[in-house]
Amino acid sequence: MVKPCIANSPAGVSPTLLTVYHSPPETRGNWSSCMAYVVTENCINCKHTDCVDVCPVDCFHEGPNFLVIDPDECIDCTLCVPECPVNAIFAEDEVPADQAEFIELNAELCKSWPVLTEKRPALPDADEWDGKPGKRDLLQR
Ligand code: SF4
Ligand code: F3S
């Protein structure tokens, strides 16, 4: 049986539920983790970081020219999606097919990159890089 997502609790994302969420999966009782959101290609070389300011569970991790979301921390609240000026964040099941590799990249890179919790200035040429194709090859680790 699929357990309900904590973020969809009638009580909302309360401190109590967040405590439960951050406990080991085997102690979460009737609550499950949720589908994660994913940062995709258009963040590369833009890195506006508006997204980190609204995340209630601090699940963004910062690399040199890209941010990722920790899928084990994301509670599917959707708050970050409209904050990104270049529309780089998608629900896991709505990631464009040609960017599917970013689902794994988020899960992998969040393990080695530090958490970012406050907005920083965007990268210098962010506006020029918005929408440019082929940015995947420019991702710095
Ligand atoms: Fe954070 Fe976005 Fe996940 Fe909400 S949907 S928890 S804001 S990464
Ligand atoms: Fe990247 Fe958009 Fe956040 S550009 S850093 S996903 S606001």
C-alpha cells in the first residue's frame, strides 16, 4: 500500500511532521517520503538561487555552476517551482524526457555538494545563458 506523503497531510507541513520526515524510514509510521522535485539543465550557468529561500526543508545543495535537490529531503511542497526565473525545476514525473538524466544527477551530486540555504547573486552571465541548448556538457562538479 502506498503511504500518504507528509506534505499532503491535512495538518500541513508542521514541525512535528518534519521531525517525523527526517527520522529513518522504518520509524516514519504511516508516512512515506514523497516524489522529489528535480533541478534540470537550464539552471547551469544561471544559478539564480531564488529557489533556496523558499524551501522549508533546506534540500538544495550547491555546486560551482548548478544547484541540485536532495530527493530524500524534498517534501514535494512545490514552493520552489515558481521561484526559478528560468523554469529549471520540475516534478520528478514531469522532467522532460531529454533531461531524464538530471533525476540521477540530483540524487548523486547532493551527496557531495554542501547545503545552500540563502539566496546569493546569480552567476554573472545568467541572463545570457537562459535557454541556451547544450548546457549539460558545461556542468562543473
Ligand atoms: Fe524544497 Fe522545492 Fe522540494 Fe519544496 S518542492 S521541499 S521547496 S526542493
Ligand atoms: Fe537554479 Fe533556478 Fe534555483 S536557476 S539555482 S533552480 S532559482
